Amino acid sequence: MRPHRISINVAILVGLALSIAASANFPALALSLSWKRFNTFGAVIGIGVGLLTSVVLIILGPRVWPGGAGSAPFPLTFPLLLSIPVGFVACWIGTLIGKPHPRQDSAFTELWVRSQVGLGAETS
């Protein structure tokens, strides 16, 4: 029974690491591909807030909280249901606060066309 318990612990740790990565990276990645006004300041704020929210909720969750699942302040093992939307909101607020780059519109259009048709990809 001992090896089975170890594999469960490793699976939970991998799941927690993936939830931290998803909370930090997914909102910024999704918005950079789909929102023309999205800027670097919004990405940095969204990544930071998503990372911080995910780590804090994991610490307050049932797997890490010292009292166990019954006394944990946050009931979910994996905080993705809350930390990813918080990351999206932080990206949005950071984009509204930050200044747009002067060439932002043309760069977005260029990357959008390249991603759809592949023009210019052979030179990079």
C-alpha cells in the first residue's frame, strides 16, 4: 500500500503545479491572441495576480492547510475555478491602466494574419 500512497501524492503535486501554471499563463495567453488592445502591462499584472491568487488558494485549500480538509478556509483542492477568472480580470484592469504601444494595432493585425495563413513564417 505504500507505493500507491506515494503515487497519489505525486499526482496531487503535479496537479497543483499545473493549476499554478494555468492560472498564471492562460489569461495572458488567451487575451494576447484575441484582444487587440491587450498590452504588456496587462500581461504582467495578470500573470502576477493569477500566480499569487493560485498559490494563496492552494495554501488555504484542504491539501496544504494544517487542520485538514474540515478546517480549510478554501474548500477546493485545485483553485482553477477562481484563480483563472481573477487572472482575466487582472489582465483587463492592467490593460486599461497601462499605456498602449504606438505600433500595437499594426503589430496585432500582422500577427493575426500570420497565425491564420502562415505568411512570413518561412523566414522566421
